[in-house]
Amino acid sequence: MKEILDKVQEDYEAGFVTPVEQDILPKGLNEDIIREISRRKNEPEFLLKWRLAAYEAWKKMPEPKWAKVIYPPIDYQAISYFAAPKKKIKSLDELDPEIRATFERLGIPLKEQEVLAGVEGAPVAVDAVFDSVSVGTTFKEKLRELGIIFCSFSEAVANHPELVEQYLGSVVPVRDNYFAALNSAVFSDGSFCYIPKGVKCPMELSTYFRINAAGTGQFERTLIIADEDSYVSYLEGCTAPRRDENQLHAAVVELIAMKNAYIKYSTVQNWYPGDREGRGGVYNFVTKRGLCKGENSRISWTQVETGSAITWKYPSCILKGDNSIGEFYSVALTRNYQQADTGTKMIHLGKNTRSTIISKGISAGKSVNTYRGLVRISSKAQQARNFSRCDSLILGSEAKANTLPYLEVKNKSAVVEHEATTSKVSEEQLYYLRQRGLGEEEAVYLIVSGFCKEVFRNLPMEFAVEAQKLLSVSLEGAIG
Amino acid sequence: MAMISTKTNSLLELAQFWSQRLSPDFSLRDHEKYLYTPLDAISFGISPKEPWHRALGDVVFHNGYLAQGDVLGMEDAPAFLQEKYLSLRQKEDDFLCRYNLAYSPAFYYLPLRQNNSKITIADSERRHAVATSLLCYIPPGAEHYLEIHNMAQETRLSHCHIVVFLASGSKLQLLLIHELDEPSQSIVHLHFILSVESQAVVYDLQLSGKLSRTSIEADLEGERSFFSLNGLLLGRGEEHRDSTSLLIHRSSYSESKTLCLSLLNNKASSAITGNIVVEPRIREAKAHQLLRSLLLSDDAKAFCRPQLEIGSHEVNCSHGSSIGELDQEALYYLQSRGVSKEEARQLLLKAATAHLLQDLAPIFLPTTQERLNYYLKEVAYG
């Protein structure tokens, strides 16, 4: 067993830096910096006001301390809040070859005829965000024919200010929490998506986030609006270079599903997790929330979390419309000194609302993996149903797994069920596989992927392949 | 009634320390950290003008079960117990426990030599607040049945702090009944320290009163120690029930079971928090937890927090929680056979509690059966 532990490799494939000339704002956070970000992006007056209000709110807020994560105080004045490649481009063809090569190396196609990670199948439209700006969006024209707006956030602000003004901050208000307020003040770009009435988006939409510059943070915003009877499947991926310093990533994602609409949001999070000694890595403090606004609407969150030194993330659903459905499927794998405090919130407001939570936590090495989830049934939510299942697998004697659910029920017709288990890999299963000729690592991988099957099943095909691959890489050497 | 005013010098010092530092202005804000519940549902009603520590509580020891001679002052406890007790209370960070420490009129020591004993906590003089401190000790290999009957009346707040040391191989079955009158509020804090192969089984019946809360801390220090908590919380009117447990597995092969059920009618609410901690490098620990709430009316509310904090990989832990209403089909079945709705409800409630109380020692049956029937009926009818 020790040999396996000793074999632990630095196997973060996405840990390289792209040598590209960048335009970086001086470090520090103040009103002038926010005005400068807004000026560079030619933003309308309302957005600047919104940013400044968020900044004022942020200054008065205390940093949350309730999560089971430990990190040194963050110096918010030592971060640069804007970094963009110097070369301005008008179309994808003008893209800096270095950046194009970066995304190609990460398996993200920026040419429209290509497909994700070599998987044959339907094409995927990609919005690629490099540090603070979106460097390109594919298949824009094809989508426009159907009335779908899929572009960078800056373009949306320029071309569809009325939609942005109407929906921005409607699900995650500026004062929602400390990191959401910080994001609202300094967010630089992100993705925007609008699916018109009755349109089923024919391809997967995807955003790929890449942090490249040192001493910066990434603060992007994603806003997805699915109008009545529409459907969209959205993928999100992220990586960052290997560095000894910690980098901050504080994003906000807002989803709005109208009557009969369905949004499927999948994430494979692979930020740099830090090295074996716990040095470096990304602090991933993200606020994700979806609003099921209309009747029969549905929002489904699927996440595979393998990266980040620290994860603080609770993708949530507000089930406002009657008969609406919220789903959360998650696999969180931590190893070495990674800390994850992640889970979901299902807030039932409408009648006959249903939610499902399936969370699988795997902790290895000296990591801490916490599931924290809230299920709230309000007094008006008649016949609400919730089922939660949170399982933890502990690999190694120094790993920790916590399960902290909160159930609040104010309506008697509700049925809320929660189940959880914590255990190590079963000796019997291991023995069975070993005697059939599998090595220990292989056997554990097989058991772990079986443990996560319920979640992977809900990932779109392109992502499921990537998630499986990521899992096997992350488990390598983590077994002890 | 025994009234032995006994504080050891070091306890006295500790009590003085806290009485100087704690403000008598009892504020809900201070309490907020320790209660996970709709604070608007709770009001202690203690105003700064009536500092609660001026009124002190007492303990009634039942002659029938507990011989007068068995009740001793803390100074009569063996030195090692005094030491352990002191170190335990020095580390106390709960706001109410500190208050209790500062204002308990006496610290009693109960060696619990005989087979069974009964303690009634009551406030015979109808005072505003009561603080009680007890240390119980179960000697090695002994088996004991302890009944604690909390009968505060017209009491704004009764706070009882009980520490139970279980020596190796000892067994304890403890029945705690909260039976308060309408305006009374009571908090019982139980702290168990379990040595090697000791077993403690606790039945917590919260039957009546504006607010009742049992907060349990169990240190499973000895190998193969076992702790089980069975809680039944009945609420009606605007009552609030609270059960908080923190079970810490500090040794290998230790086992714990938690089973909690709340039945709520009218505008009653309950908050159940079960926290299981398994310390690093503990082997073969087992912990199982099931928290359930049944809501019988539209305005009843239930809050549940089943929590696991596992620091070791050789464990087998699970928890479950469910909140819902009575089985409508079963209710219909009974009604279609001529049973009135309320009676049917009562039957189903009784069935729901049966599993919880099936292992209750026969010695407790005379106290519990009639009471339970009475209060289940009250809850069923609302």
C-alpha cells in the first residue's frame, strides 16, 4: 500500500501557463477600479450603478466563517481584478494562436466543425473565457437562426441591455452573500444565454473557464434564461495553471426557467487543486442558483468536483412555480489537502414541487469533504416531495467526511426523506475484484465509479466520458 | 427534601468566576448560538429586572427509590471524580451551562449504589428560575435504572445539568420525563462519560410545557462502549420541543444509536439535531441515527439536522430522516371500520411510538404507560 502512496504523481494535466501578452489592471479593489472595469467594457450607466451598489454592500459584509474549511485570510487588495489578452479580435479566425492552442490542448474545440474531447456526436457550441474576458463563442450564427442568443456577457450587455437589466441579479441579488456581492462589483465577463419560447436548443451549449494570469482572480457571471416550453443543456468546465499561490474564483450563475422550460446545467470542475503538500490551488467560492419561475419548469444541476484547493459551492433551486422540479446530482472527490464544503438548497414554494438530491462524496489523503444541504418546505407548498441521498466514501485513515443536512418543513402534506451513509471501500468487494485478477488501484476505481454511477448517468455523454477520465486520474495514487 | 449546600473550593472559584463575568441580563441573542430553532417561537421572558439567579432551585429526591443517605454533596465524591467533574465543567462553553455553574445553589453527588433511583426536579416555591447540578456515578459492573422527572411549574426557566460517569462494565437505563405545566420552560443538559464496555440507554420523553429541551453530550471514551438515545417529543398548542445530541466516538469498537420521533399538532414545532462525531484513527465504530417528525396540522413545523462528522475510514455510519404526515391510507382504513378520526389518529400515533419504547425496562412502565396514553390522546385531539 505504501508503494502506491509513494507513487502519487503530479498529474494535473491542465497545469501549464500560456505565454500571451496581457493587459492587467493594477492590484487592489476600490471604486476607481470598478469604474475602470466598467469603462473598458463600455457598460451602460445602470450596470455601473449596480456594481457600485454591490461594492458598497460588500464592504459592510463579514466574510462567512461557517463552512468547514480552513484557509488563511484573503487579501482582497492583493488581487488584480481584470486581466485580458492585449490583442483585440473581431472574429474567431483572428484569435491568438497561443490561446487557440491552449484550448485545443485542453480538448476544447474553437473551430465549429470540431467536437468536444474527440467524442463523436452532436456538435457543441463553446464560449471560451480566458481570465477576465470571453475570447470566442462558436456556432453563434447557427443558434441565432433559431432565435437563441448565446454570447459573452459583454456582448449581451451591448446588444441586449433590456434582457440583462431585467434578469441580472433577479435570482442572486447583490447582497445575497459576501462572494456574490464581490462578484457583482467586479465581474468582468461570462456567458449569456436566452432560449426563446418553444425552442429546444439543438446542441449542447458550453462555457469553458480558464485562469491564466498570475496574481489575478476570475469573477465571471453566467445568466441563462429559458423562456416558456424551451429546453437547454449547458456544460461548464474549468482549469487553471499549476502555481504555488492561491487564486480566487468567485463566480455567480443565475438560471431562470419559465413555464414548462427545462434547464440542464452540468459542471466538471477541475481547477488546480494544489500540490501534494497543499501548496497553491484555486479557492472556488461560487454562488449558483436557479429559479423555477413558471409552472412545470425544471432545473437540473449535475456537478463533478475534482479540482480546487477549497470549494464553497451550493447550487440551489427555488421551486416557485407549481409542479416544478429541482434536481441535484453531485460527485465531489477530494484528496491531498483539498477541502470541499458543497451541497445544495432546495426551497419549495409552489404546490406539488419535487426535488431530488443525490450526493456522492469521496475523500482521500488528508482532505475534508463536507456535504451541506438545505431542504425547506414553506407553509404554502402543498404536496411537496423531497428525497435526498448523501453517501460518503473514505479512502485512507486521515481523510474526513461530514454530512450536514438541514431539513425545515412547515407544511404537513410534505414528504421529506433523507438518507446518508459513510463507510470505506468494502473489503469484500475489493477481495472479489482482486481475486479476479484486478490490481488494487483498478479495483478501487471500479468500485468508486460504481459508487458514482447514479450521478454520471445524468451527465451529457461528452461530459460523462471526461468525468470518468478525471476520476481515474484523480484516484491515481490516492488509494491508501 | 435534601438540601445539602456543598461546593468544593475549586468549584466555588469557578462559580464565582462565571458569576462575575456573566451578565444577569439574560438575552436571547446570547442563546441563539445554541438553539437551532425559530427563535421567535421561544421567549424566556426573563427581564433584567428579575435576575434569574436570585431565585434558586432545588431537587426533590424521592424517598421511595432513592434513600436520603445516598444523596451527598460534591465534596463527598471521591477525589478522582471531583477532579474529572471540575475539568469537565471548566471546559464548558455552553452559555446556559455557565449560568448553571454560576448559580446552582448546590452540587449534588449521587453514587447510585442501589439498583434503581428516582429524582424529581421541581420548583416547590414557584420561583422564576431553577438551576440544578448533579453528578451521578455508576460503579464498575453495576446496573442501574434512573428516572428523572422534570416537573417545573410556573417556572420561567429550569436548567438542570447532570453529569453521569459510567465506570467500566456498568449499565444504565435512564428515563427522563419533561412534564411541565403550560407556561414553564425547561432545559436539561445531560453529559455522559462512558468507560470501557459500559452501556447507557436514554429515553427522553418530552410530554408537555411551553418549551422543553434535552441536550445530550456523550463521550464514548472506553472501547466497546454503547450509547443509545430514544427521544419522543410530543407537542401541541404553541409548544416547542428541542432535542440536541452530540455523540463523540473517542474509542474503537464503540457504538451509538439515535432514534428520535416528534409528533406535532396545532402550532407546535420541534427541532431535532443529532450530531455524530467519529474522531480520527478510531477503528470499527458504528453509529446509526434516525430522526422522524410527523406533522398533524397545517401549522405545525419540524426542523431536522441529522449530522455526521467522520474522521476515520474504518467506520460504519448512517443516518436517515423523514418528515411527513400520518399515513392517510391507514387513517382511512381505520375510519372505514368505524373508528373515529381522532381515535384512529391516536392508534396510529401509538403504533409509531411502539418501536421507540419497545425495550423500555419494566420498572419504568408504571410511570410511563398511563402518562403516554394521556398525552398521546392530547396530541391526537390537538
